[in-house]
Amino acid sequence: MAERPVVVPRLIERKRDGGALTAAEWRALVDGYVADRIPDYQMAALAMAVVFRGLSPDELVALTAAMRESGEQFHLADLGRPRVDKHSIGGVGDKTSLLLAPMLACLGVAVPMISGRGLGHTGGTLDKLEAIPGFDVRLSLAAARRQLERLGAVLVGQTPELVPADRKLYALRDVTGTVESIPLIAASIMSKKLAESLTGLVLDIKTGSGAFITDPAQSLVLAETMIRLGEASGCRTIALTTAMDRPLGVACGNAVEVEEAIAGLAGSGPADLMAVTIALGVEMVVAAGLTTDRADARRRVEGVIADGSARERLAQMIDAQGGDPRVVDDPRRLPGAPIVEPVAADRSGTVVEVKPRVIGHAIVVLGGGRSRADQAVDPAVGFRIPVKPGDRIDAGTPIGFIHARHPDQLPAARAALREAVVIGDVATPLPLIGHRVTVAGIEALT
Ligand code: URA
């Protein structure tokens, strides 16, 4: 029997009124949108209906599959190694990908890390990598595959052919107030990750004031939703919820974060960055099926830092992708800001907050991020913020350092740092690593 053509207004009305669409209807919508047969205004109305009505579990699986299959896929099943990626929901100072890709590659896991650019107040791995002179993130899938075979890890941007439905839909959601929807976020992220033909995926679900989802309870719902999608496709999926009520690590920007990641691979990264990186690495080892013994996984992950092999692998990856591998031994080869200015605490007390959103927006104002998609990024600018909520500090000691290009950027950057770092009496930060979520349920880690 011939399928009836979809009548888009009827589907929008059904979703608006709380009904469910079939898998065939979702596929027809996604295919029609990618082929420009369905206009933006109808897709925007449908997305808004989903924001209010949600998706049933079957609809979510159908939408994610239709998006994943909307273009080319990264076929890697014949690599002969477990294929595991890590995805972060986005934050400030989050440079764990730069450490984890070489670390897991040293452990025999293939890491096809397809990363993104900065979004809103959050930084992006691709912008950080491009701070390395010459580094090329625009590899074809064939070139990325060759690097995976040779070095076990590749850090690249999404190609135009991979999940075109998400590229189009995400741009539409960005300007129609339809980003903040758990099913739409889950379908967007998981369609891209599952197109990498992964055997395992570890999700870093950022939570707190600097995360896209600020409510810790909703973060857990997002984690469970994405885990169900991953597991339904045969991809072992594990999530950690981690704190984003303060930046991760000390460095926030692009070149400064690359420098901190390199220090981390030499065993001298900030304690919070190292704790989150090791915890995610342990889950990646488990998701890869290398061991079920978490203490063993930890020994392996810490071992590739201690013996220098992960640091060496990062240099090889930089070299393979056209970058200057000498930055690993000599970070002064990274672009440096002409002005580095400390900002002192104006009173003694306890650091109560370090607001990531304020810092993220201030990096954009310095030129280290974008307010429009077509803007270039200044790799050298940013902040180094050595204080954490709960630290006792004396008046006059630095609360942070501004890395700026021009003196006229300093007043706004100083004001942002003073707004971000709140000094008071009692700090109540979120636990650095809150929960571990698997298909079996939620485990509190505190
Ligand atoms: N990141 C994505 O890739 N998609 C979303 O919808 C939100 C964050």
C-alpha cells in the first residue's frame, strides 16, 4: 500500500494537542526539512510544540534515528577496537577532551571525537584546538579514519555531510527559543554521537548556574534520556553529572586552556580538572569494555599520564593535524596575550562564588568567543582564576588574571572578574562529581 503524504499542518496540530507522531511521520518531517521541502516556519512551530508537549520514548527514538540517518555516517565498525567518545553538555574552562582523547588512545581505544565550537557563554573544543598554530580541525571523514587507525584518536569538527538535519534544526532552534527542551537536546546530541558508530559513550552532564540545564534534577532527566537513546542503539552509555557552578580548572579561554591541558597531561593540572578528567577516563575505559574493575580502570588512566605516553600522543596528534607539536614541550609557542593583569581581592573572606556565565560572557567580550557565528576568535585572550568557592583569601591577593589584547578591554574585564568572584562568608558549591548514571539507574557519588 502506498504511504500517504504527510500533511505538515496536521502533524503540528497533533503535537500541539499532546498527541504522538509515528516513526514514519518523523522521518518524513526530517527528510523533508533537510531537502528544503518543509519550510523553517513549519519546523519552528513543530519544535515549539515539542518544547511544550515533549516526546514519547518511541518518538524520541524515531526522531533521533531519522536525524542520525539524514546524511553520511562515520562507519568505523571494522576498526577492530572499541570506539568510545566523551561528550560534554558545555561549560566554562572545560578542556577535558584535550586530555582524554590522547589518554584513551594510549589504552587501545579508538576515540573519534567530533567536537563543536563555543556556544553562548560556553567554550568549544574546536576553538581551543585552533589556538595551536597550524592545527586543522576540518579533516574529511576518510582522513579522520586514517588518523584513527594510526594514532587511535582524532579531534575534528562536524563535516557538512554528517547529520545535516541537526545542523539545520539547531540553527533554527537557536533563533526560535526552542533550545531548552530535554528531548530536542537529547536527539540533537545523540544523533551526532551515534553517527560516529560508537561502542561506548560517556556523557559529562554539566549542572549548576553555568550549565545549559541549571537544575540538577533536570540534568539527571537529560542523562537518563540520552542513556536510553544510546543503549537502544547498542552503544554502552554512562553519564557523570559534574559541577558547572564554577569554571573547571584555572584557565578560561583558548590558548590558556590548551596550556593547562598540556600541564594536566604532565601530571600538574589543577586538582578539580584532574579529578573530573580521571573520573571521565575511568568511565570511558569501562564503556570500552576493557575492564569492569574501576580501581583497575583508574590505574590504567593514571598510568598513561604518569609514564608520559598520553602527552607524547597529544604531540603526535597535533603533528598529524598540521599543528606545531613543539607547543607540548614549550607552551610559550602558543599565542600569548600582550597584556596579563592581576585583579586583587578588595576584601578578606571566603570565596562564595565564581560565576561561570559571567566569565564566559566576558571571554566573548574580550574576543575569545563569538556573539555571531561568523566571528573570528582571538586565541590569546581569557582569564586565569586560581580561586575556588570555599577558599579563604586576604584582601589584596589576586582573584584572577586578565589576558587581554588591548588596554581598552581592561575596564570591562576587571568589572566582570569582580562580579564573578563573590567574597562573603559561607560557600555552598555543588559536589564536583555528583552522580553516575547508567542504564541500571542513578548512583549518588557524594
Ligand atoms: N548541544 C547540542 O549539540 N545540541 C543541543 O541541542 C544542545 C547542546
